[in-house]
Amino acid sequence: MSTSEGVRPDWATKDFYQVLGVPKDASAADIKKAYRTLARENHPDSNPGDSPDSRAKHARFKEVAEAYDVVGDPDKRTKYDEVRAAYASGGFGFPRGGYDAGQGGFDVSDLFGDRARSGGGLGDMFGDLFGGGRARTSAQPRARRGADVETTATIGFTEALEGVTISLRLTSDAPCPDCSGTGGKPGTTPHICTECEGAGFVVVSTGGAFSMNETCPACGGRQLVYDQPCPTCQGSGRGMSARTIQARIPAGVKDGQKIRLKGKGAAGESGGPAGDLFVTVKVRPHRTFGRKGDNLTLDVPVSFDEAALGAEIKVPTLTGTPVTLKLPAGTPNGRTFRVRGKGARRNDGTVGDLLATVEVQVPAVLDPAAREAVEAYRRATSGSRLRANLFGDAGS
């Protein structure tokens, strides 16, 4: 609201300094600092999703933004302070010390809106006092951010490492296609909601000097109402939208990781921004390779003689070009060899490693020649005591 529009009815019952947590005589710099801190903590981008805590943060953000819009502007702050002073002292016909809408039948908006036009009312008085003419209520509905949307996408192992663009078919809440989200029958003209005087919210007393804003039950926060509701959405202004979008999954994404795509969620209302899309990525396993952080893993079968005598063996890489591993004589089962630069790509452009783990294979069946050779090996090593340490402390 610009300063030329004068004061708003609900200013009299709201303590914007308390909302921002600053004293009434706070400097402009202190007010700005308090606003930035609270806005950062409660901004929808810092609290995504639709959980109760997130919704509370979003509501708190709106309160903080509204408070700063008034007391953060020198012109509006002067007007606000004068209205609050008049309200607290009972001046201009305000009840002293606050009001109770359920007891006295007093409504602050009566003093400002159309219902006071016949006698001039405080709308004219404050408008003339502050140079704004008659206090006006904008007929422009308040912009609303679209809802966040969540979905799941399954991609291949190699696609997760290299990045991929995928098509996603989404079905989400959206403005009704027939009434464009207004809730009114196409071709009909709306009028300002008489319940909230076009503010989109109503002030509800919580007892004593405290009050709070609630979404107007008559217009649902749209500020405008239609006498004839849209037959398609029954006046809700909402419908379902099916669409296909292209989503870029970055290189190096991990199984179960959630990717945020800004502005790809449900469409906003009345020119508001779209919500965000959160994609939970599922990665199909590879038949040969595994993954450990930024490194790829590979189990390499080797024969007994290769492990015992040493050997040079070729192993595959994800790029298709094999590399050679040099196994030293006496390589134990389970030893892991590192092949640098053959793993997953990191966010900084560097590449992880390939971790190749040796698995010594024991043949299930031996032909006569192999059996004779193994028996000869047994005779040659019969003096070794591999399990001697198992019994060293058995009798203690």
C-alpha cells in the first residue's frame, strides 16, 4: 500500500514494534536489522515444505513483512504512531485501551470503510489529515506463492554419475482453468469482500489488548468475492494440473538424494510466484560397480596362484577402458587396490577413485592334474602351523 492511501483499519489494533521485537523509539537501522534477522529465519525458501512448522514460519514471515512495510517506512510510521496513540487514548472515538468485538459490537473497520461514508467517518478524517483523501481498499487481490510439489525419479547408475535431463509428468494443485483461480463464474464481476473490507484477513481479538490476523472466512483471503461461483471449481478457485517438465539432475547425485528445482512447483495465484519442485532421486544399481561416496567399488575375482605368486590382471572401468592391476606375491584375500581418477565426478570437477577389492576364488571341482598339484602343495607345507595362535591361551 502506498502512503497516499492513508491508514488501514487494522493498524489501530496491531503492535508492529512487538512483532519485530523492537521498542517504539527504535532507530530505523535497528528496525531494519530486526526485520532482516526475522525474515531470514522465517522466509519460505529457508522453510520449504508444508509441515505445521513450515506453515507457522510462513505465517510469521508475513507478519514480519507487514510490520516492516509500515514502521520501516518513515511516512507510514508517523501515521501509524498517531493512529496507535489515538486508539490508546480513546481519541477520535476509539474505545480506550482496546476493544472487544464480542462485547461492545465495535468494529474498527466501521470507522474507515464504506459503512462510514454517509457521515464522513474517520476514513475521510485521516485521509484529509495525512493528504491521502478517502481511505481506500485496493480491489487488487493479493499475490500468493504456489505450493511446493514432491515427486520421485529413477535413473541409471551411469546417469547419476554423469548427470542427466529427464522428463517428469506432474499432477499438482493449480488455479482453476476456467476462472483462472478467481473462484467466480467467468464473465461475472467481483466486488470487494464486505467481511474484511478487501484486506484478505480479519482481526480477531484473543483477549485483553492482544489480537491476531486470520484469513477472511468469506473470501478465503482473495479480497474479492463473486455472487456467482465458478461451476467448474465450485468457487474454490483451484483445480488439478497435469504437465510435463524437463528436469536437470546434476552429476554425482546419490541414491535417495533430494533435488530442489526452484519455481517448478504449483503455479501461484494472482501473479504470485510458483512453488518449488523437490525430486527424490532413486539410482538403479550397476551389475558390476558399486559406489562409496565419490569412489566406485569393484570386486575382482583372482585365482589362488595369482594371489600367491603375484600377477598382472586387467580390470574394467566405468568408461570402458580397462586398467592393469599389479598383484604382489602373497596378496591376501580382501585387499583393496586404489586406481586414482576412475571414480565419480565431484561438484568441484575433480574425480574420485576406483577401489578394487581382491576376492581369492576356491575351485569347487578339481581335475586330476590340479588335484595332484594341490596335494603336492599340501605335503610341501605340512609343517606350517596356521592355527597355532588359536590355541595359545585356550587352557588359561
